[in-house]
Amino acid sequence: EITQDILGKDRKKIGSFYENGGSGVLFGELFAELAEKFPTGKLKSLKYLIKYACNVKGKLDKANTAGDYFEILWEEDRLTPSDVIAIQYLLQRTECYDLEKKCVEYAEKQKAWYYLYKPADNGYRYVCFHVREDLCKFSEEDQTKIRKTIAAILHCSLREIKFERYQQSSSFFLVLSIKETFIEKLFAMKQHDKYKLSKLKIDYFSDDFHSVRVKPIAEAKDERKVMSVQTKNSSEPSINFSLPTKLSMILHKP
């Protein structure tokens, strides 16, 4: 006979299966469904996206299935029950839209981090500033410094440069929406203004039409020395630095 005393002893500590209101169960079901239904023909694209966009290295060569790749994301803390942004991005880029929808539905129910597509406000344009820094070490104060520096360069107010989101990269992108009246001036920025951005660890910025490389001061000086020695050669091709079109998205937590 199982007495109340025995039950009390056995149930002093609740099992881990019941922790967090069973959210682990729902996350496990999502994980299993994504692993089962991800198309095998897109595994190669998935591997490259995880390697370069999610900055995961070393373990991918041993993975053979979508479940293997997703488990690596879990082990590397890129995928958690409270944050499905990375896997949502991978599903979107591999055009697995039905599976991406499953991620969004899970996130809305569980109040997890995900992202929504959002066009820039009327009269503004998104500009992505690539920052050579670990996002975990990047503070709101750092973000404000960048906005203030750009506002000073463009001679506009801070209100006309809005913070929108961070975007994943080997380091990360800081996405700002800037009034379109200042866009031409931004991309015609002089070298001394680029130095100011370089000091803030920005190495390039772009929108959907243009990209500008921001050279560190030392690199620019070295380049001028080389140019002063070299003879002009009009036959040399020009280098067009460009970036692929990036997602317009905003992080969302209900």
C-alpha cells in the first residue's frame, strides 16, 4: 500500500520533466518536428549557414542529418526554449517557410524570442553597420555612441536616427533607420568621418543599394604610402565592395 507519507517522501522534489510548466516538452516537440521534416536536399545549405552566419565551427563535419545540425545549435547555445531566432533565420534562408511558421507559433505561445519582418518607417531607410565586436559585450551605451557619431557626421538630430535591431553575423550588424534626406550624405562620407566610425569598431555599412568600407586609420595610412610609390595604371580593374541583400527584420518578444 502506498501511503501518503511515502508519496510525500517521493515527491519532496518535483521531477525535472515538470519544470518550467512543461515548456521543455513543447520545445522538444518542435525540435523533433523540425528535425524530421527538414528537406535532406537542403542540408548542404544548412551546413554553410550554420558555419558562417551562426559562427559555429569544428563539429559540423560529423553531422549527417538535420537533427544533428540542430543539436549542434543547441549545444552551442544558439537555440534554446526561450530563443528560436537562429533556427528561424536558417529556415527562412533555406525557404522552409512552413517550418519557419511552426517556430513563430511556438515562440508566440511560449513568449520566446523570434523576429518579425517590418518595413522601415515612411521617409526612412535601413542601414546596416557591421561592428567588429561580440554582441554580448556590446552595451546600450555603445549603441548610443554610434548613433550620436553618425548624427554628428550628418548634422542631424538623434531623433532622426532610430535604433531598429541587431542582426546576426560573424560579429554582428547594428541596424538603424535613417531619414532618407540624409542617406546621400551618409554614403558620401569623407575619410576623416570614416575614422570616427572605425574607432567605434565599424568596418563597413550598407543599405540595399550601396556599401561603404570603413578603413582603420593605420590601414588607410599604409595604403597612401603604397599609392605614392606606385605608378598610375589605368588598366587595373576597380574593386566594387558589395554585400548581399540582408533581411529587414525586427526582434520580437511578446
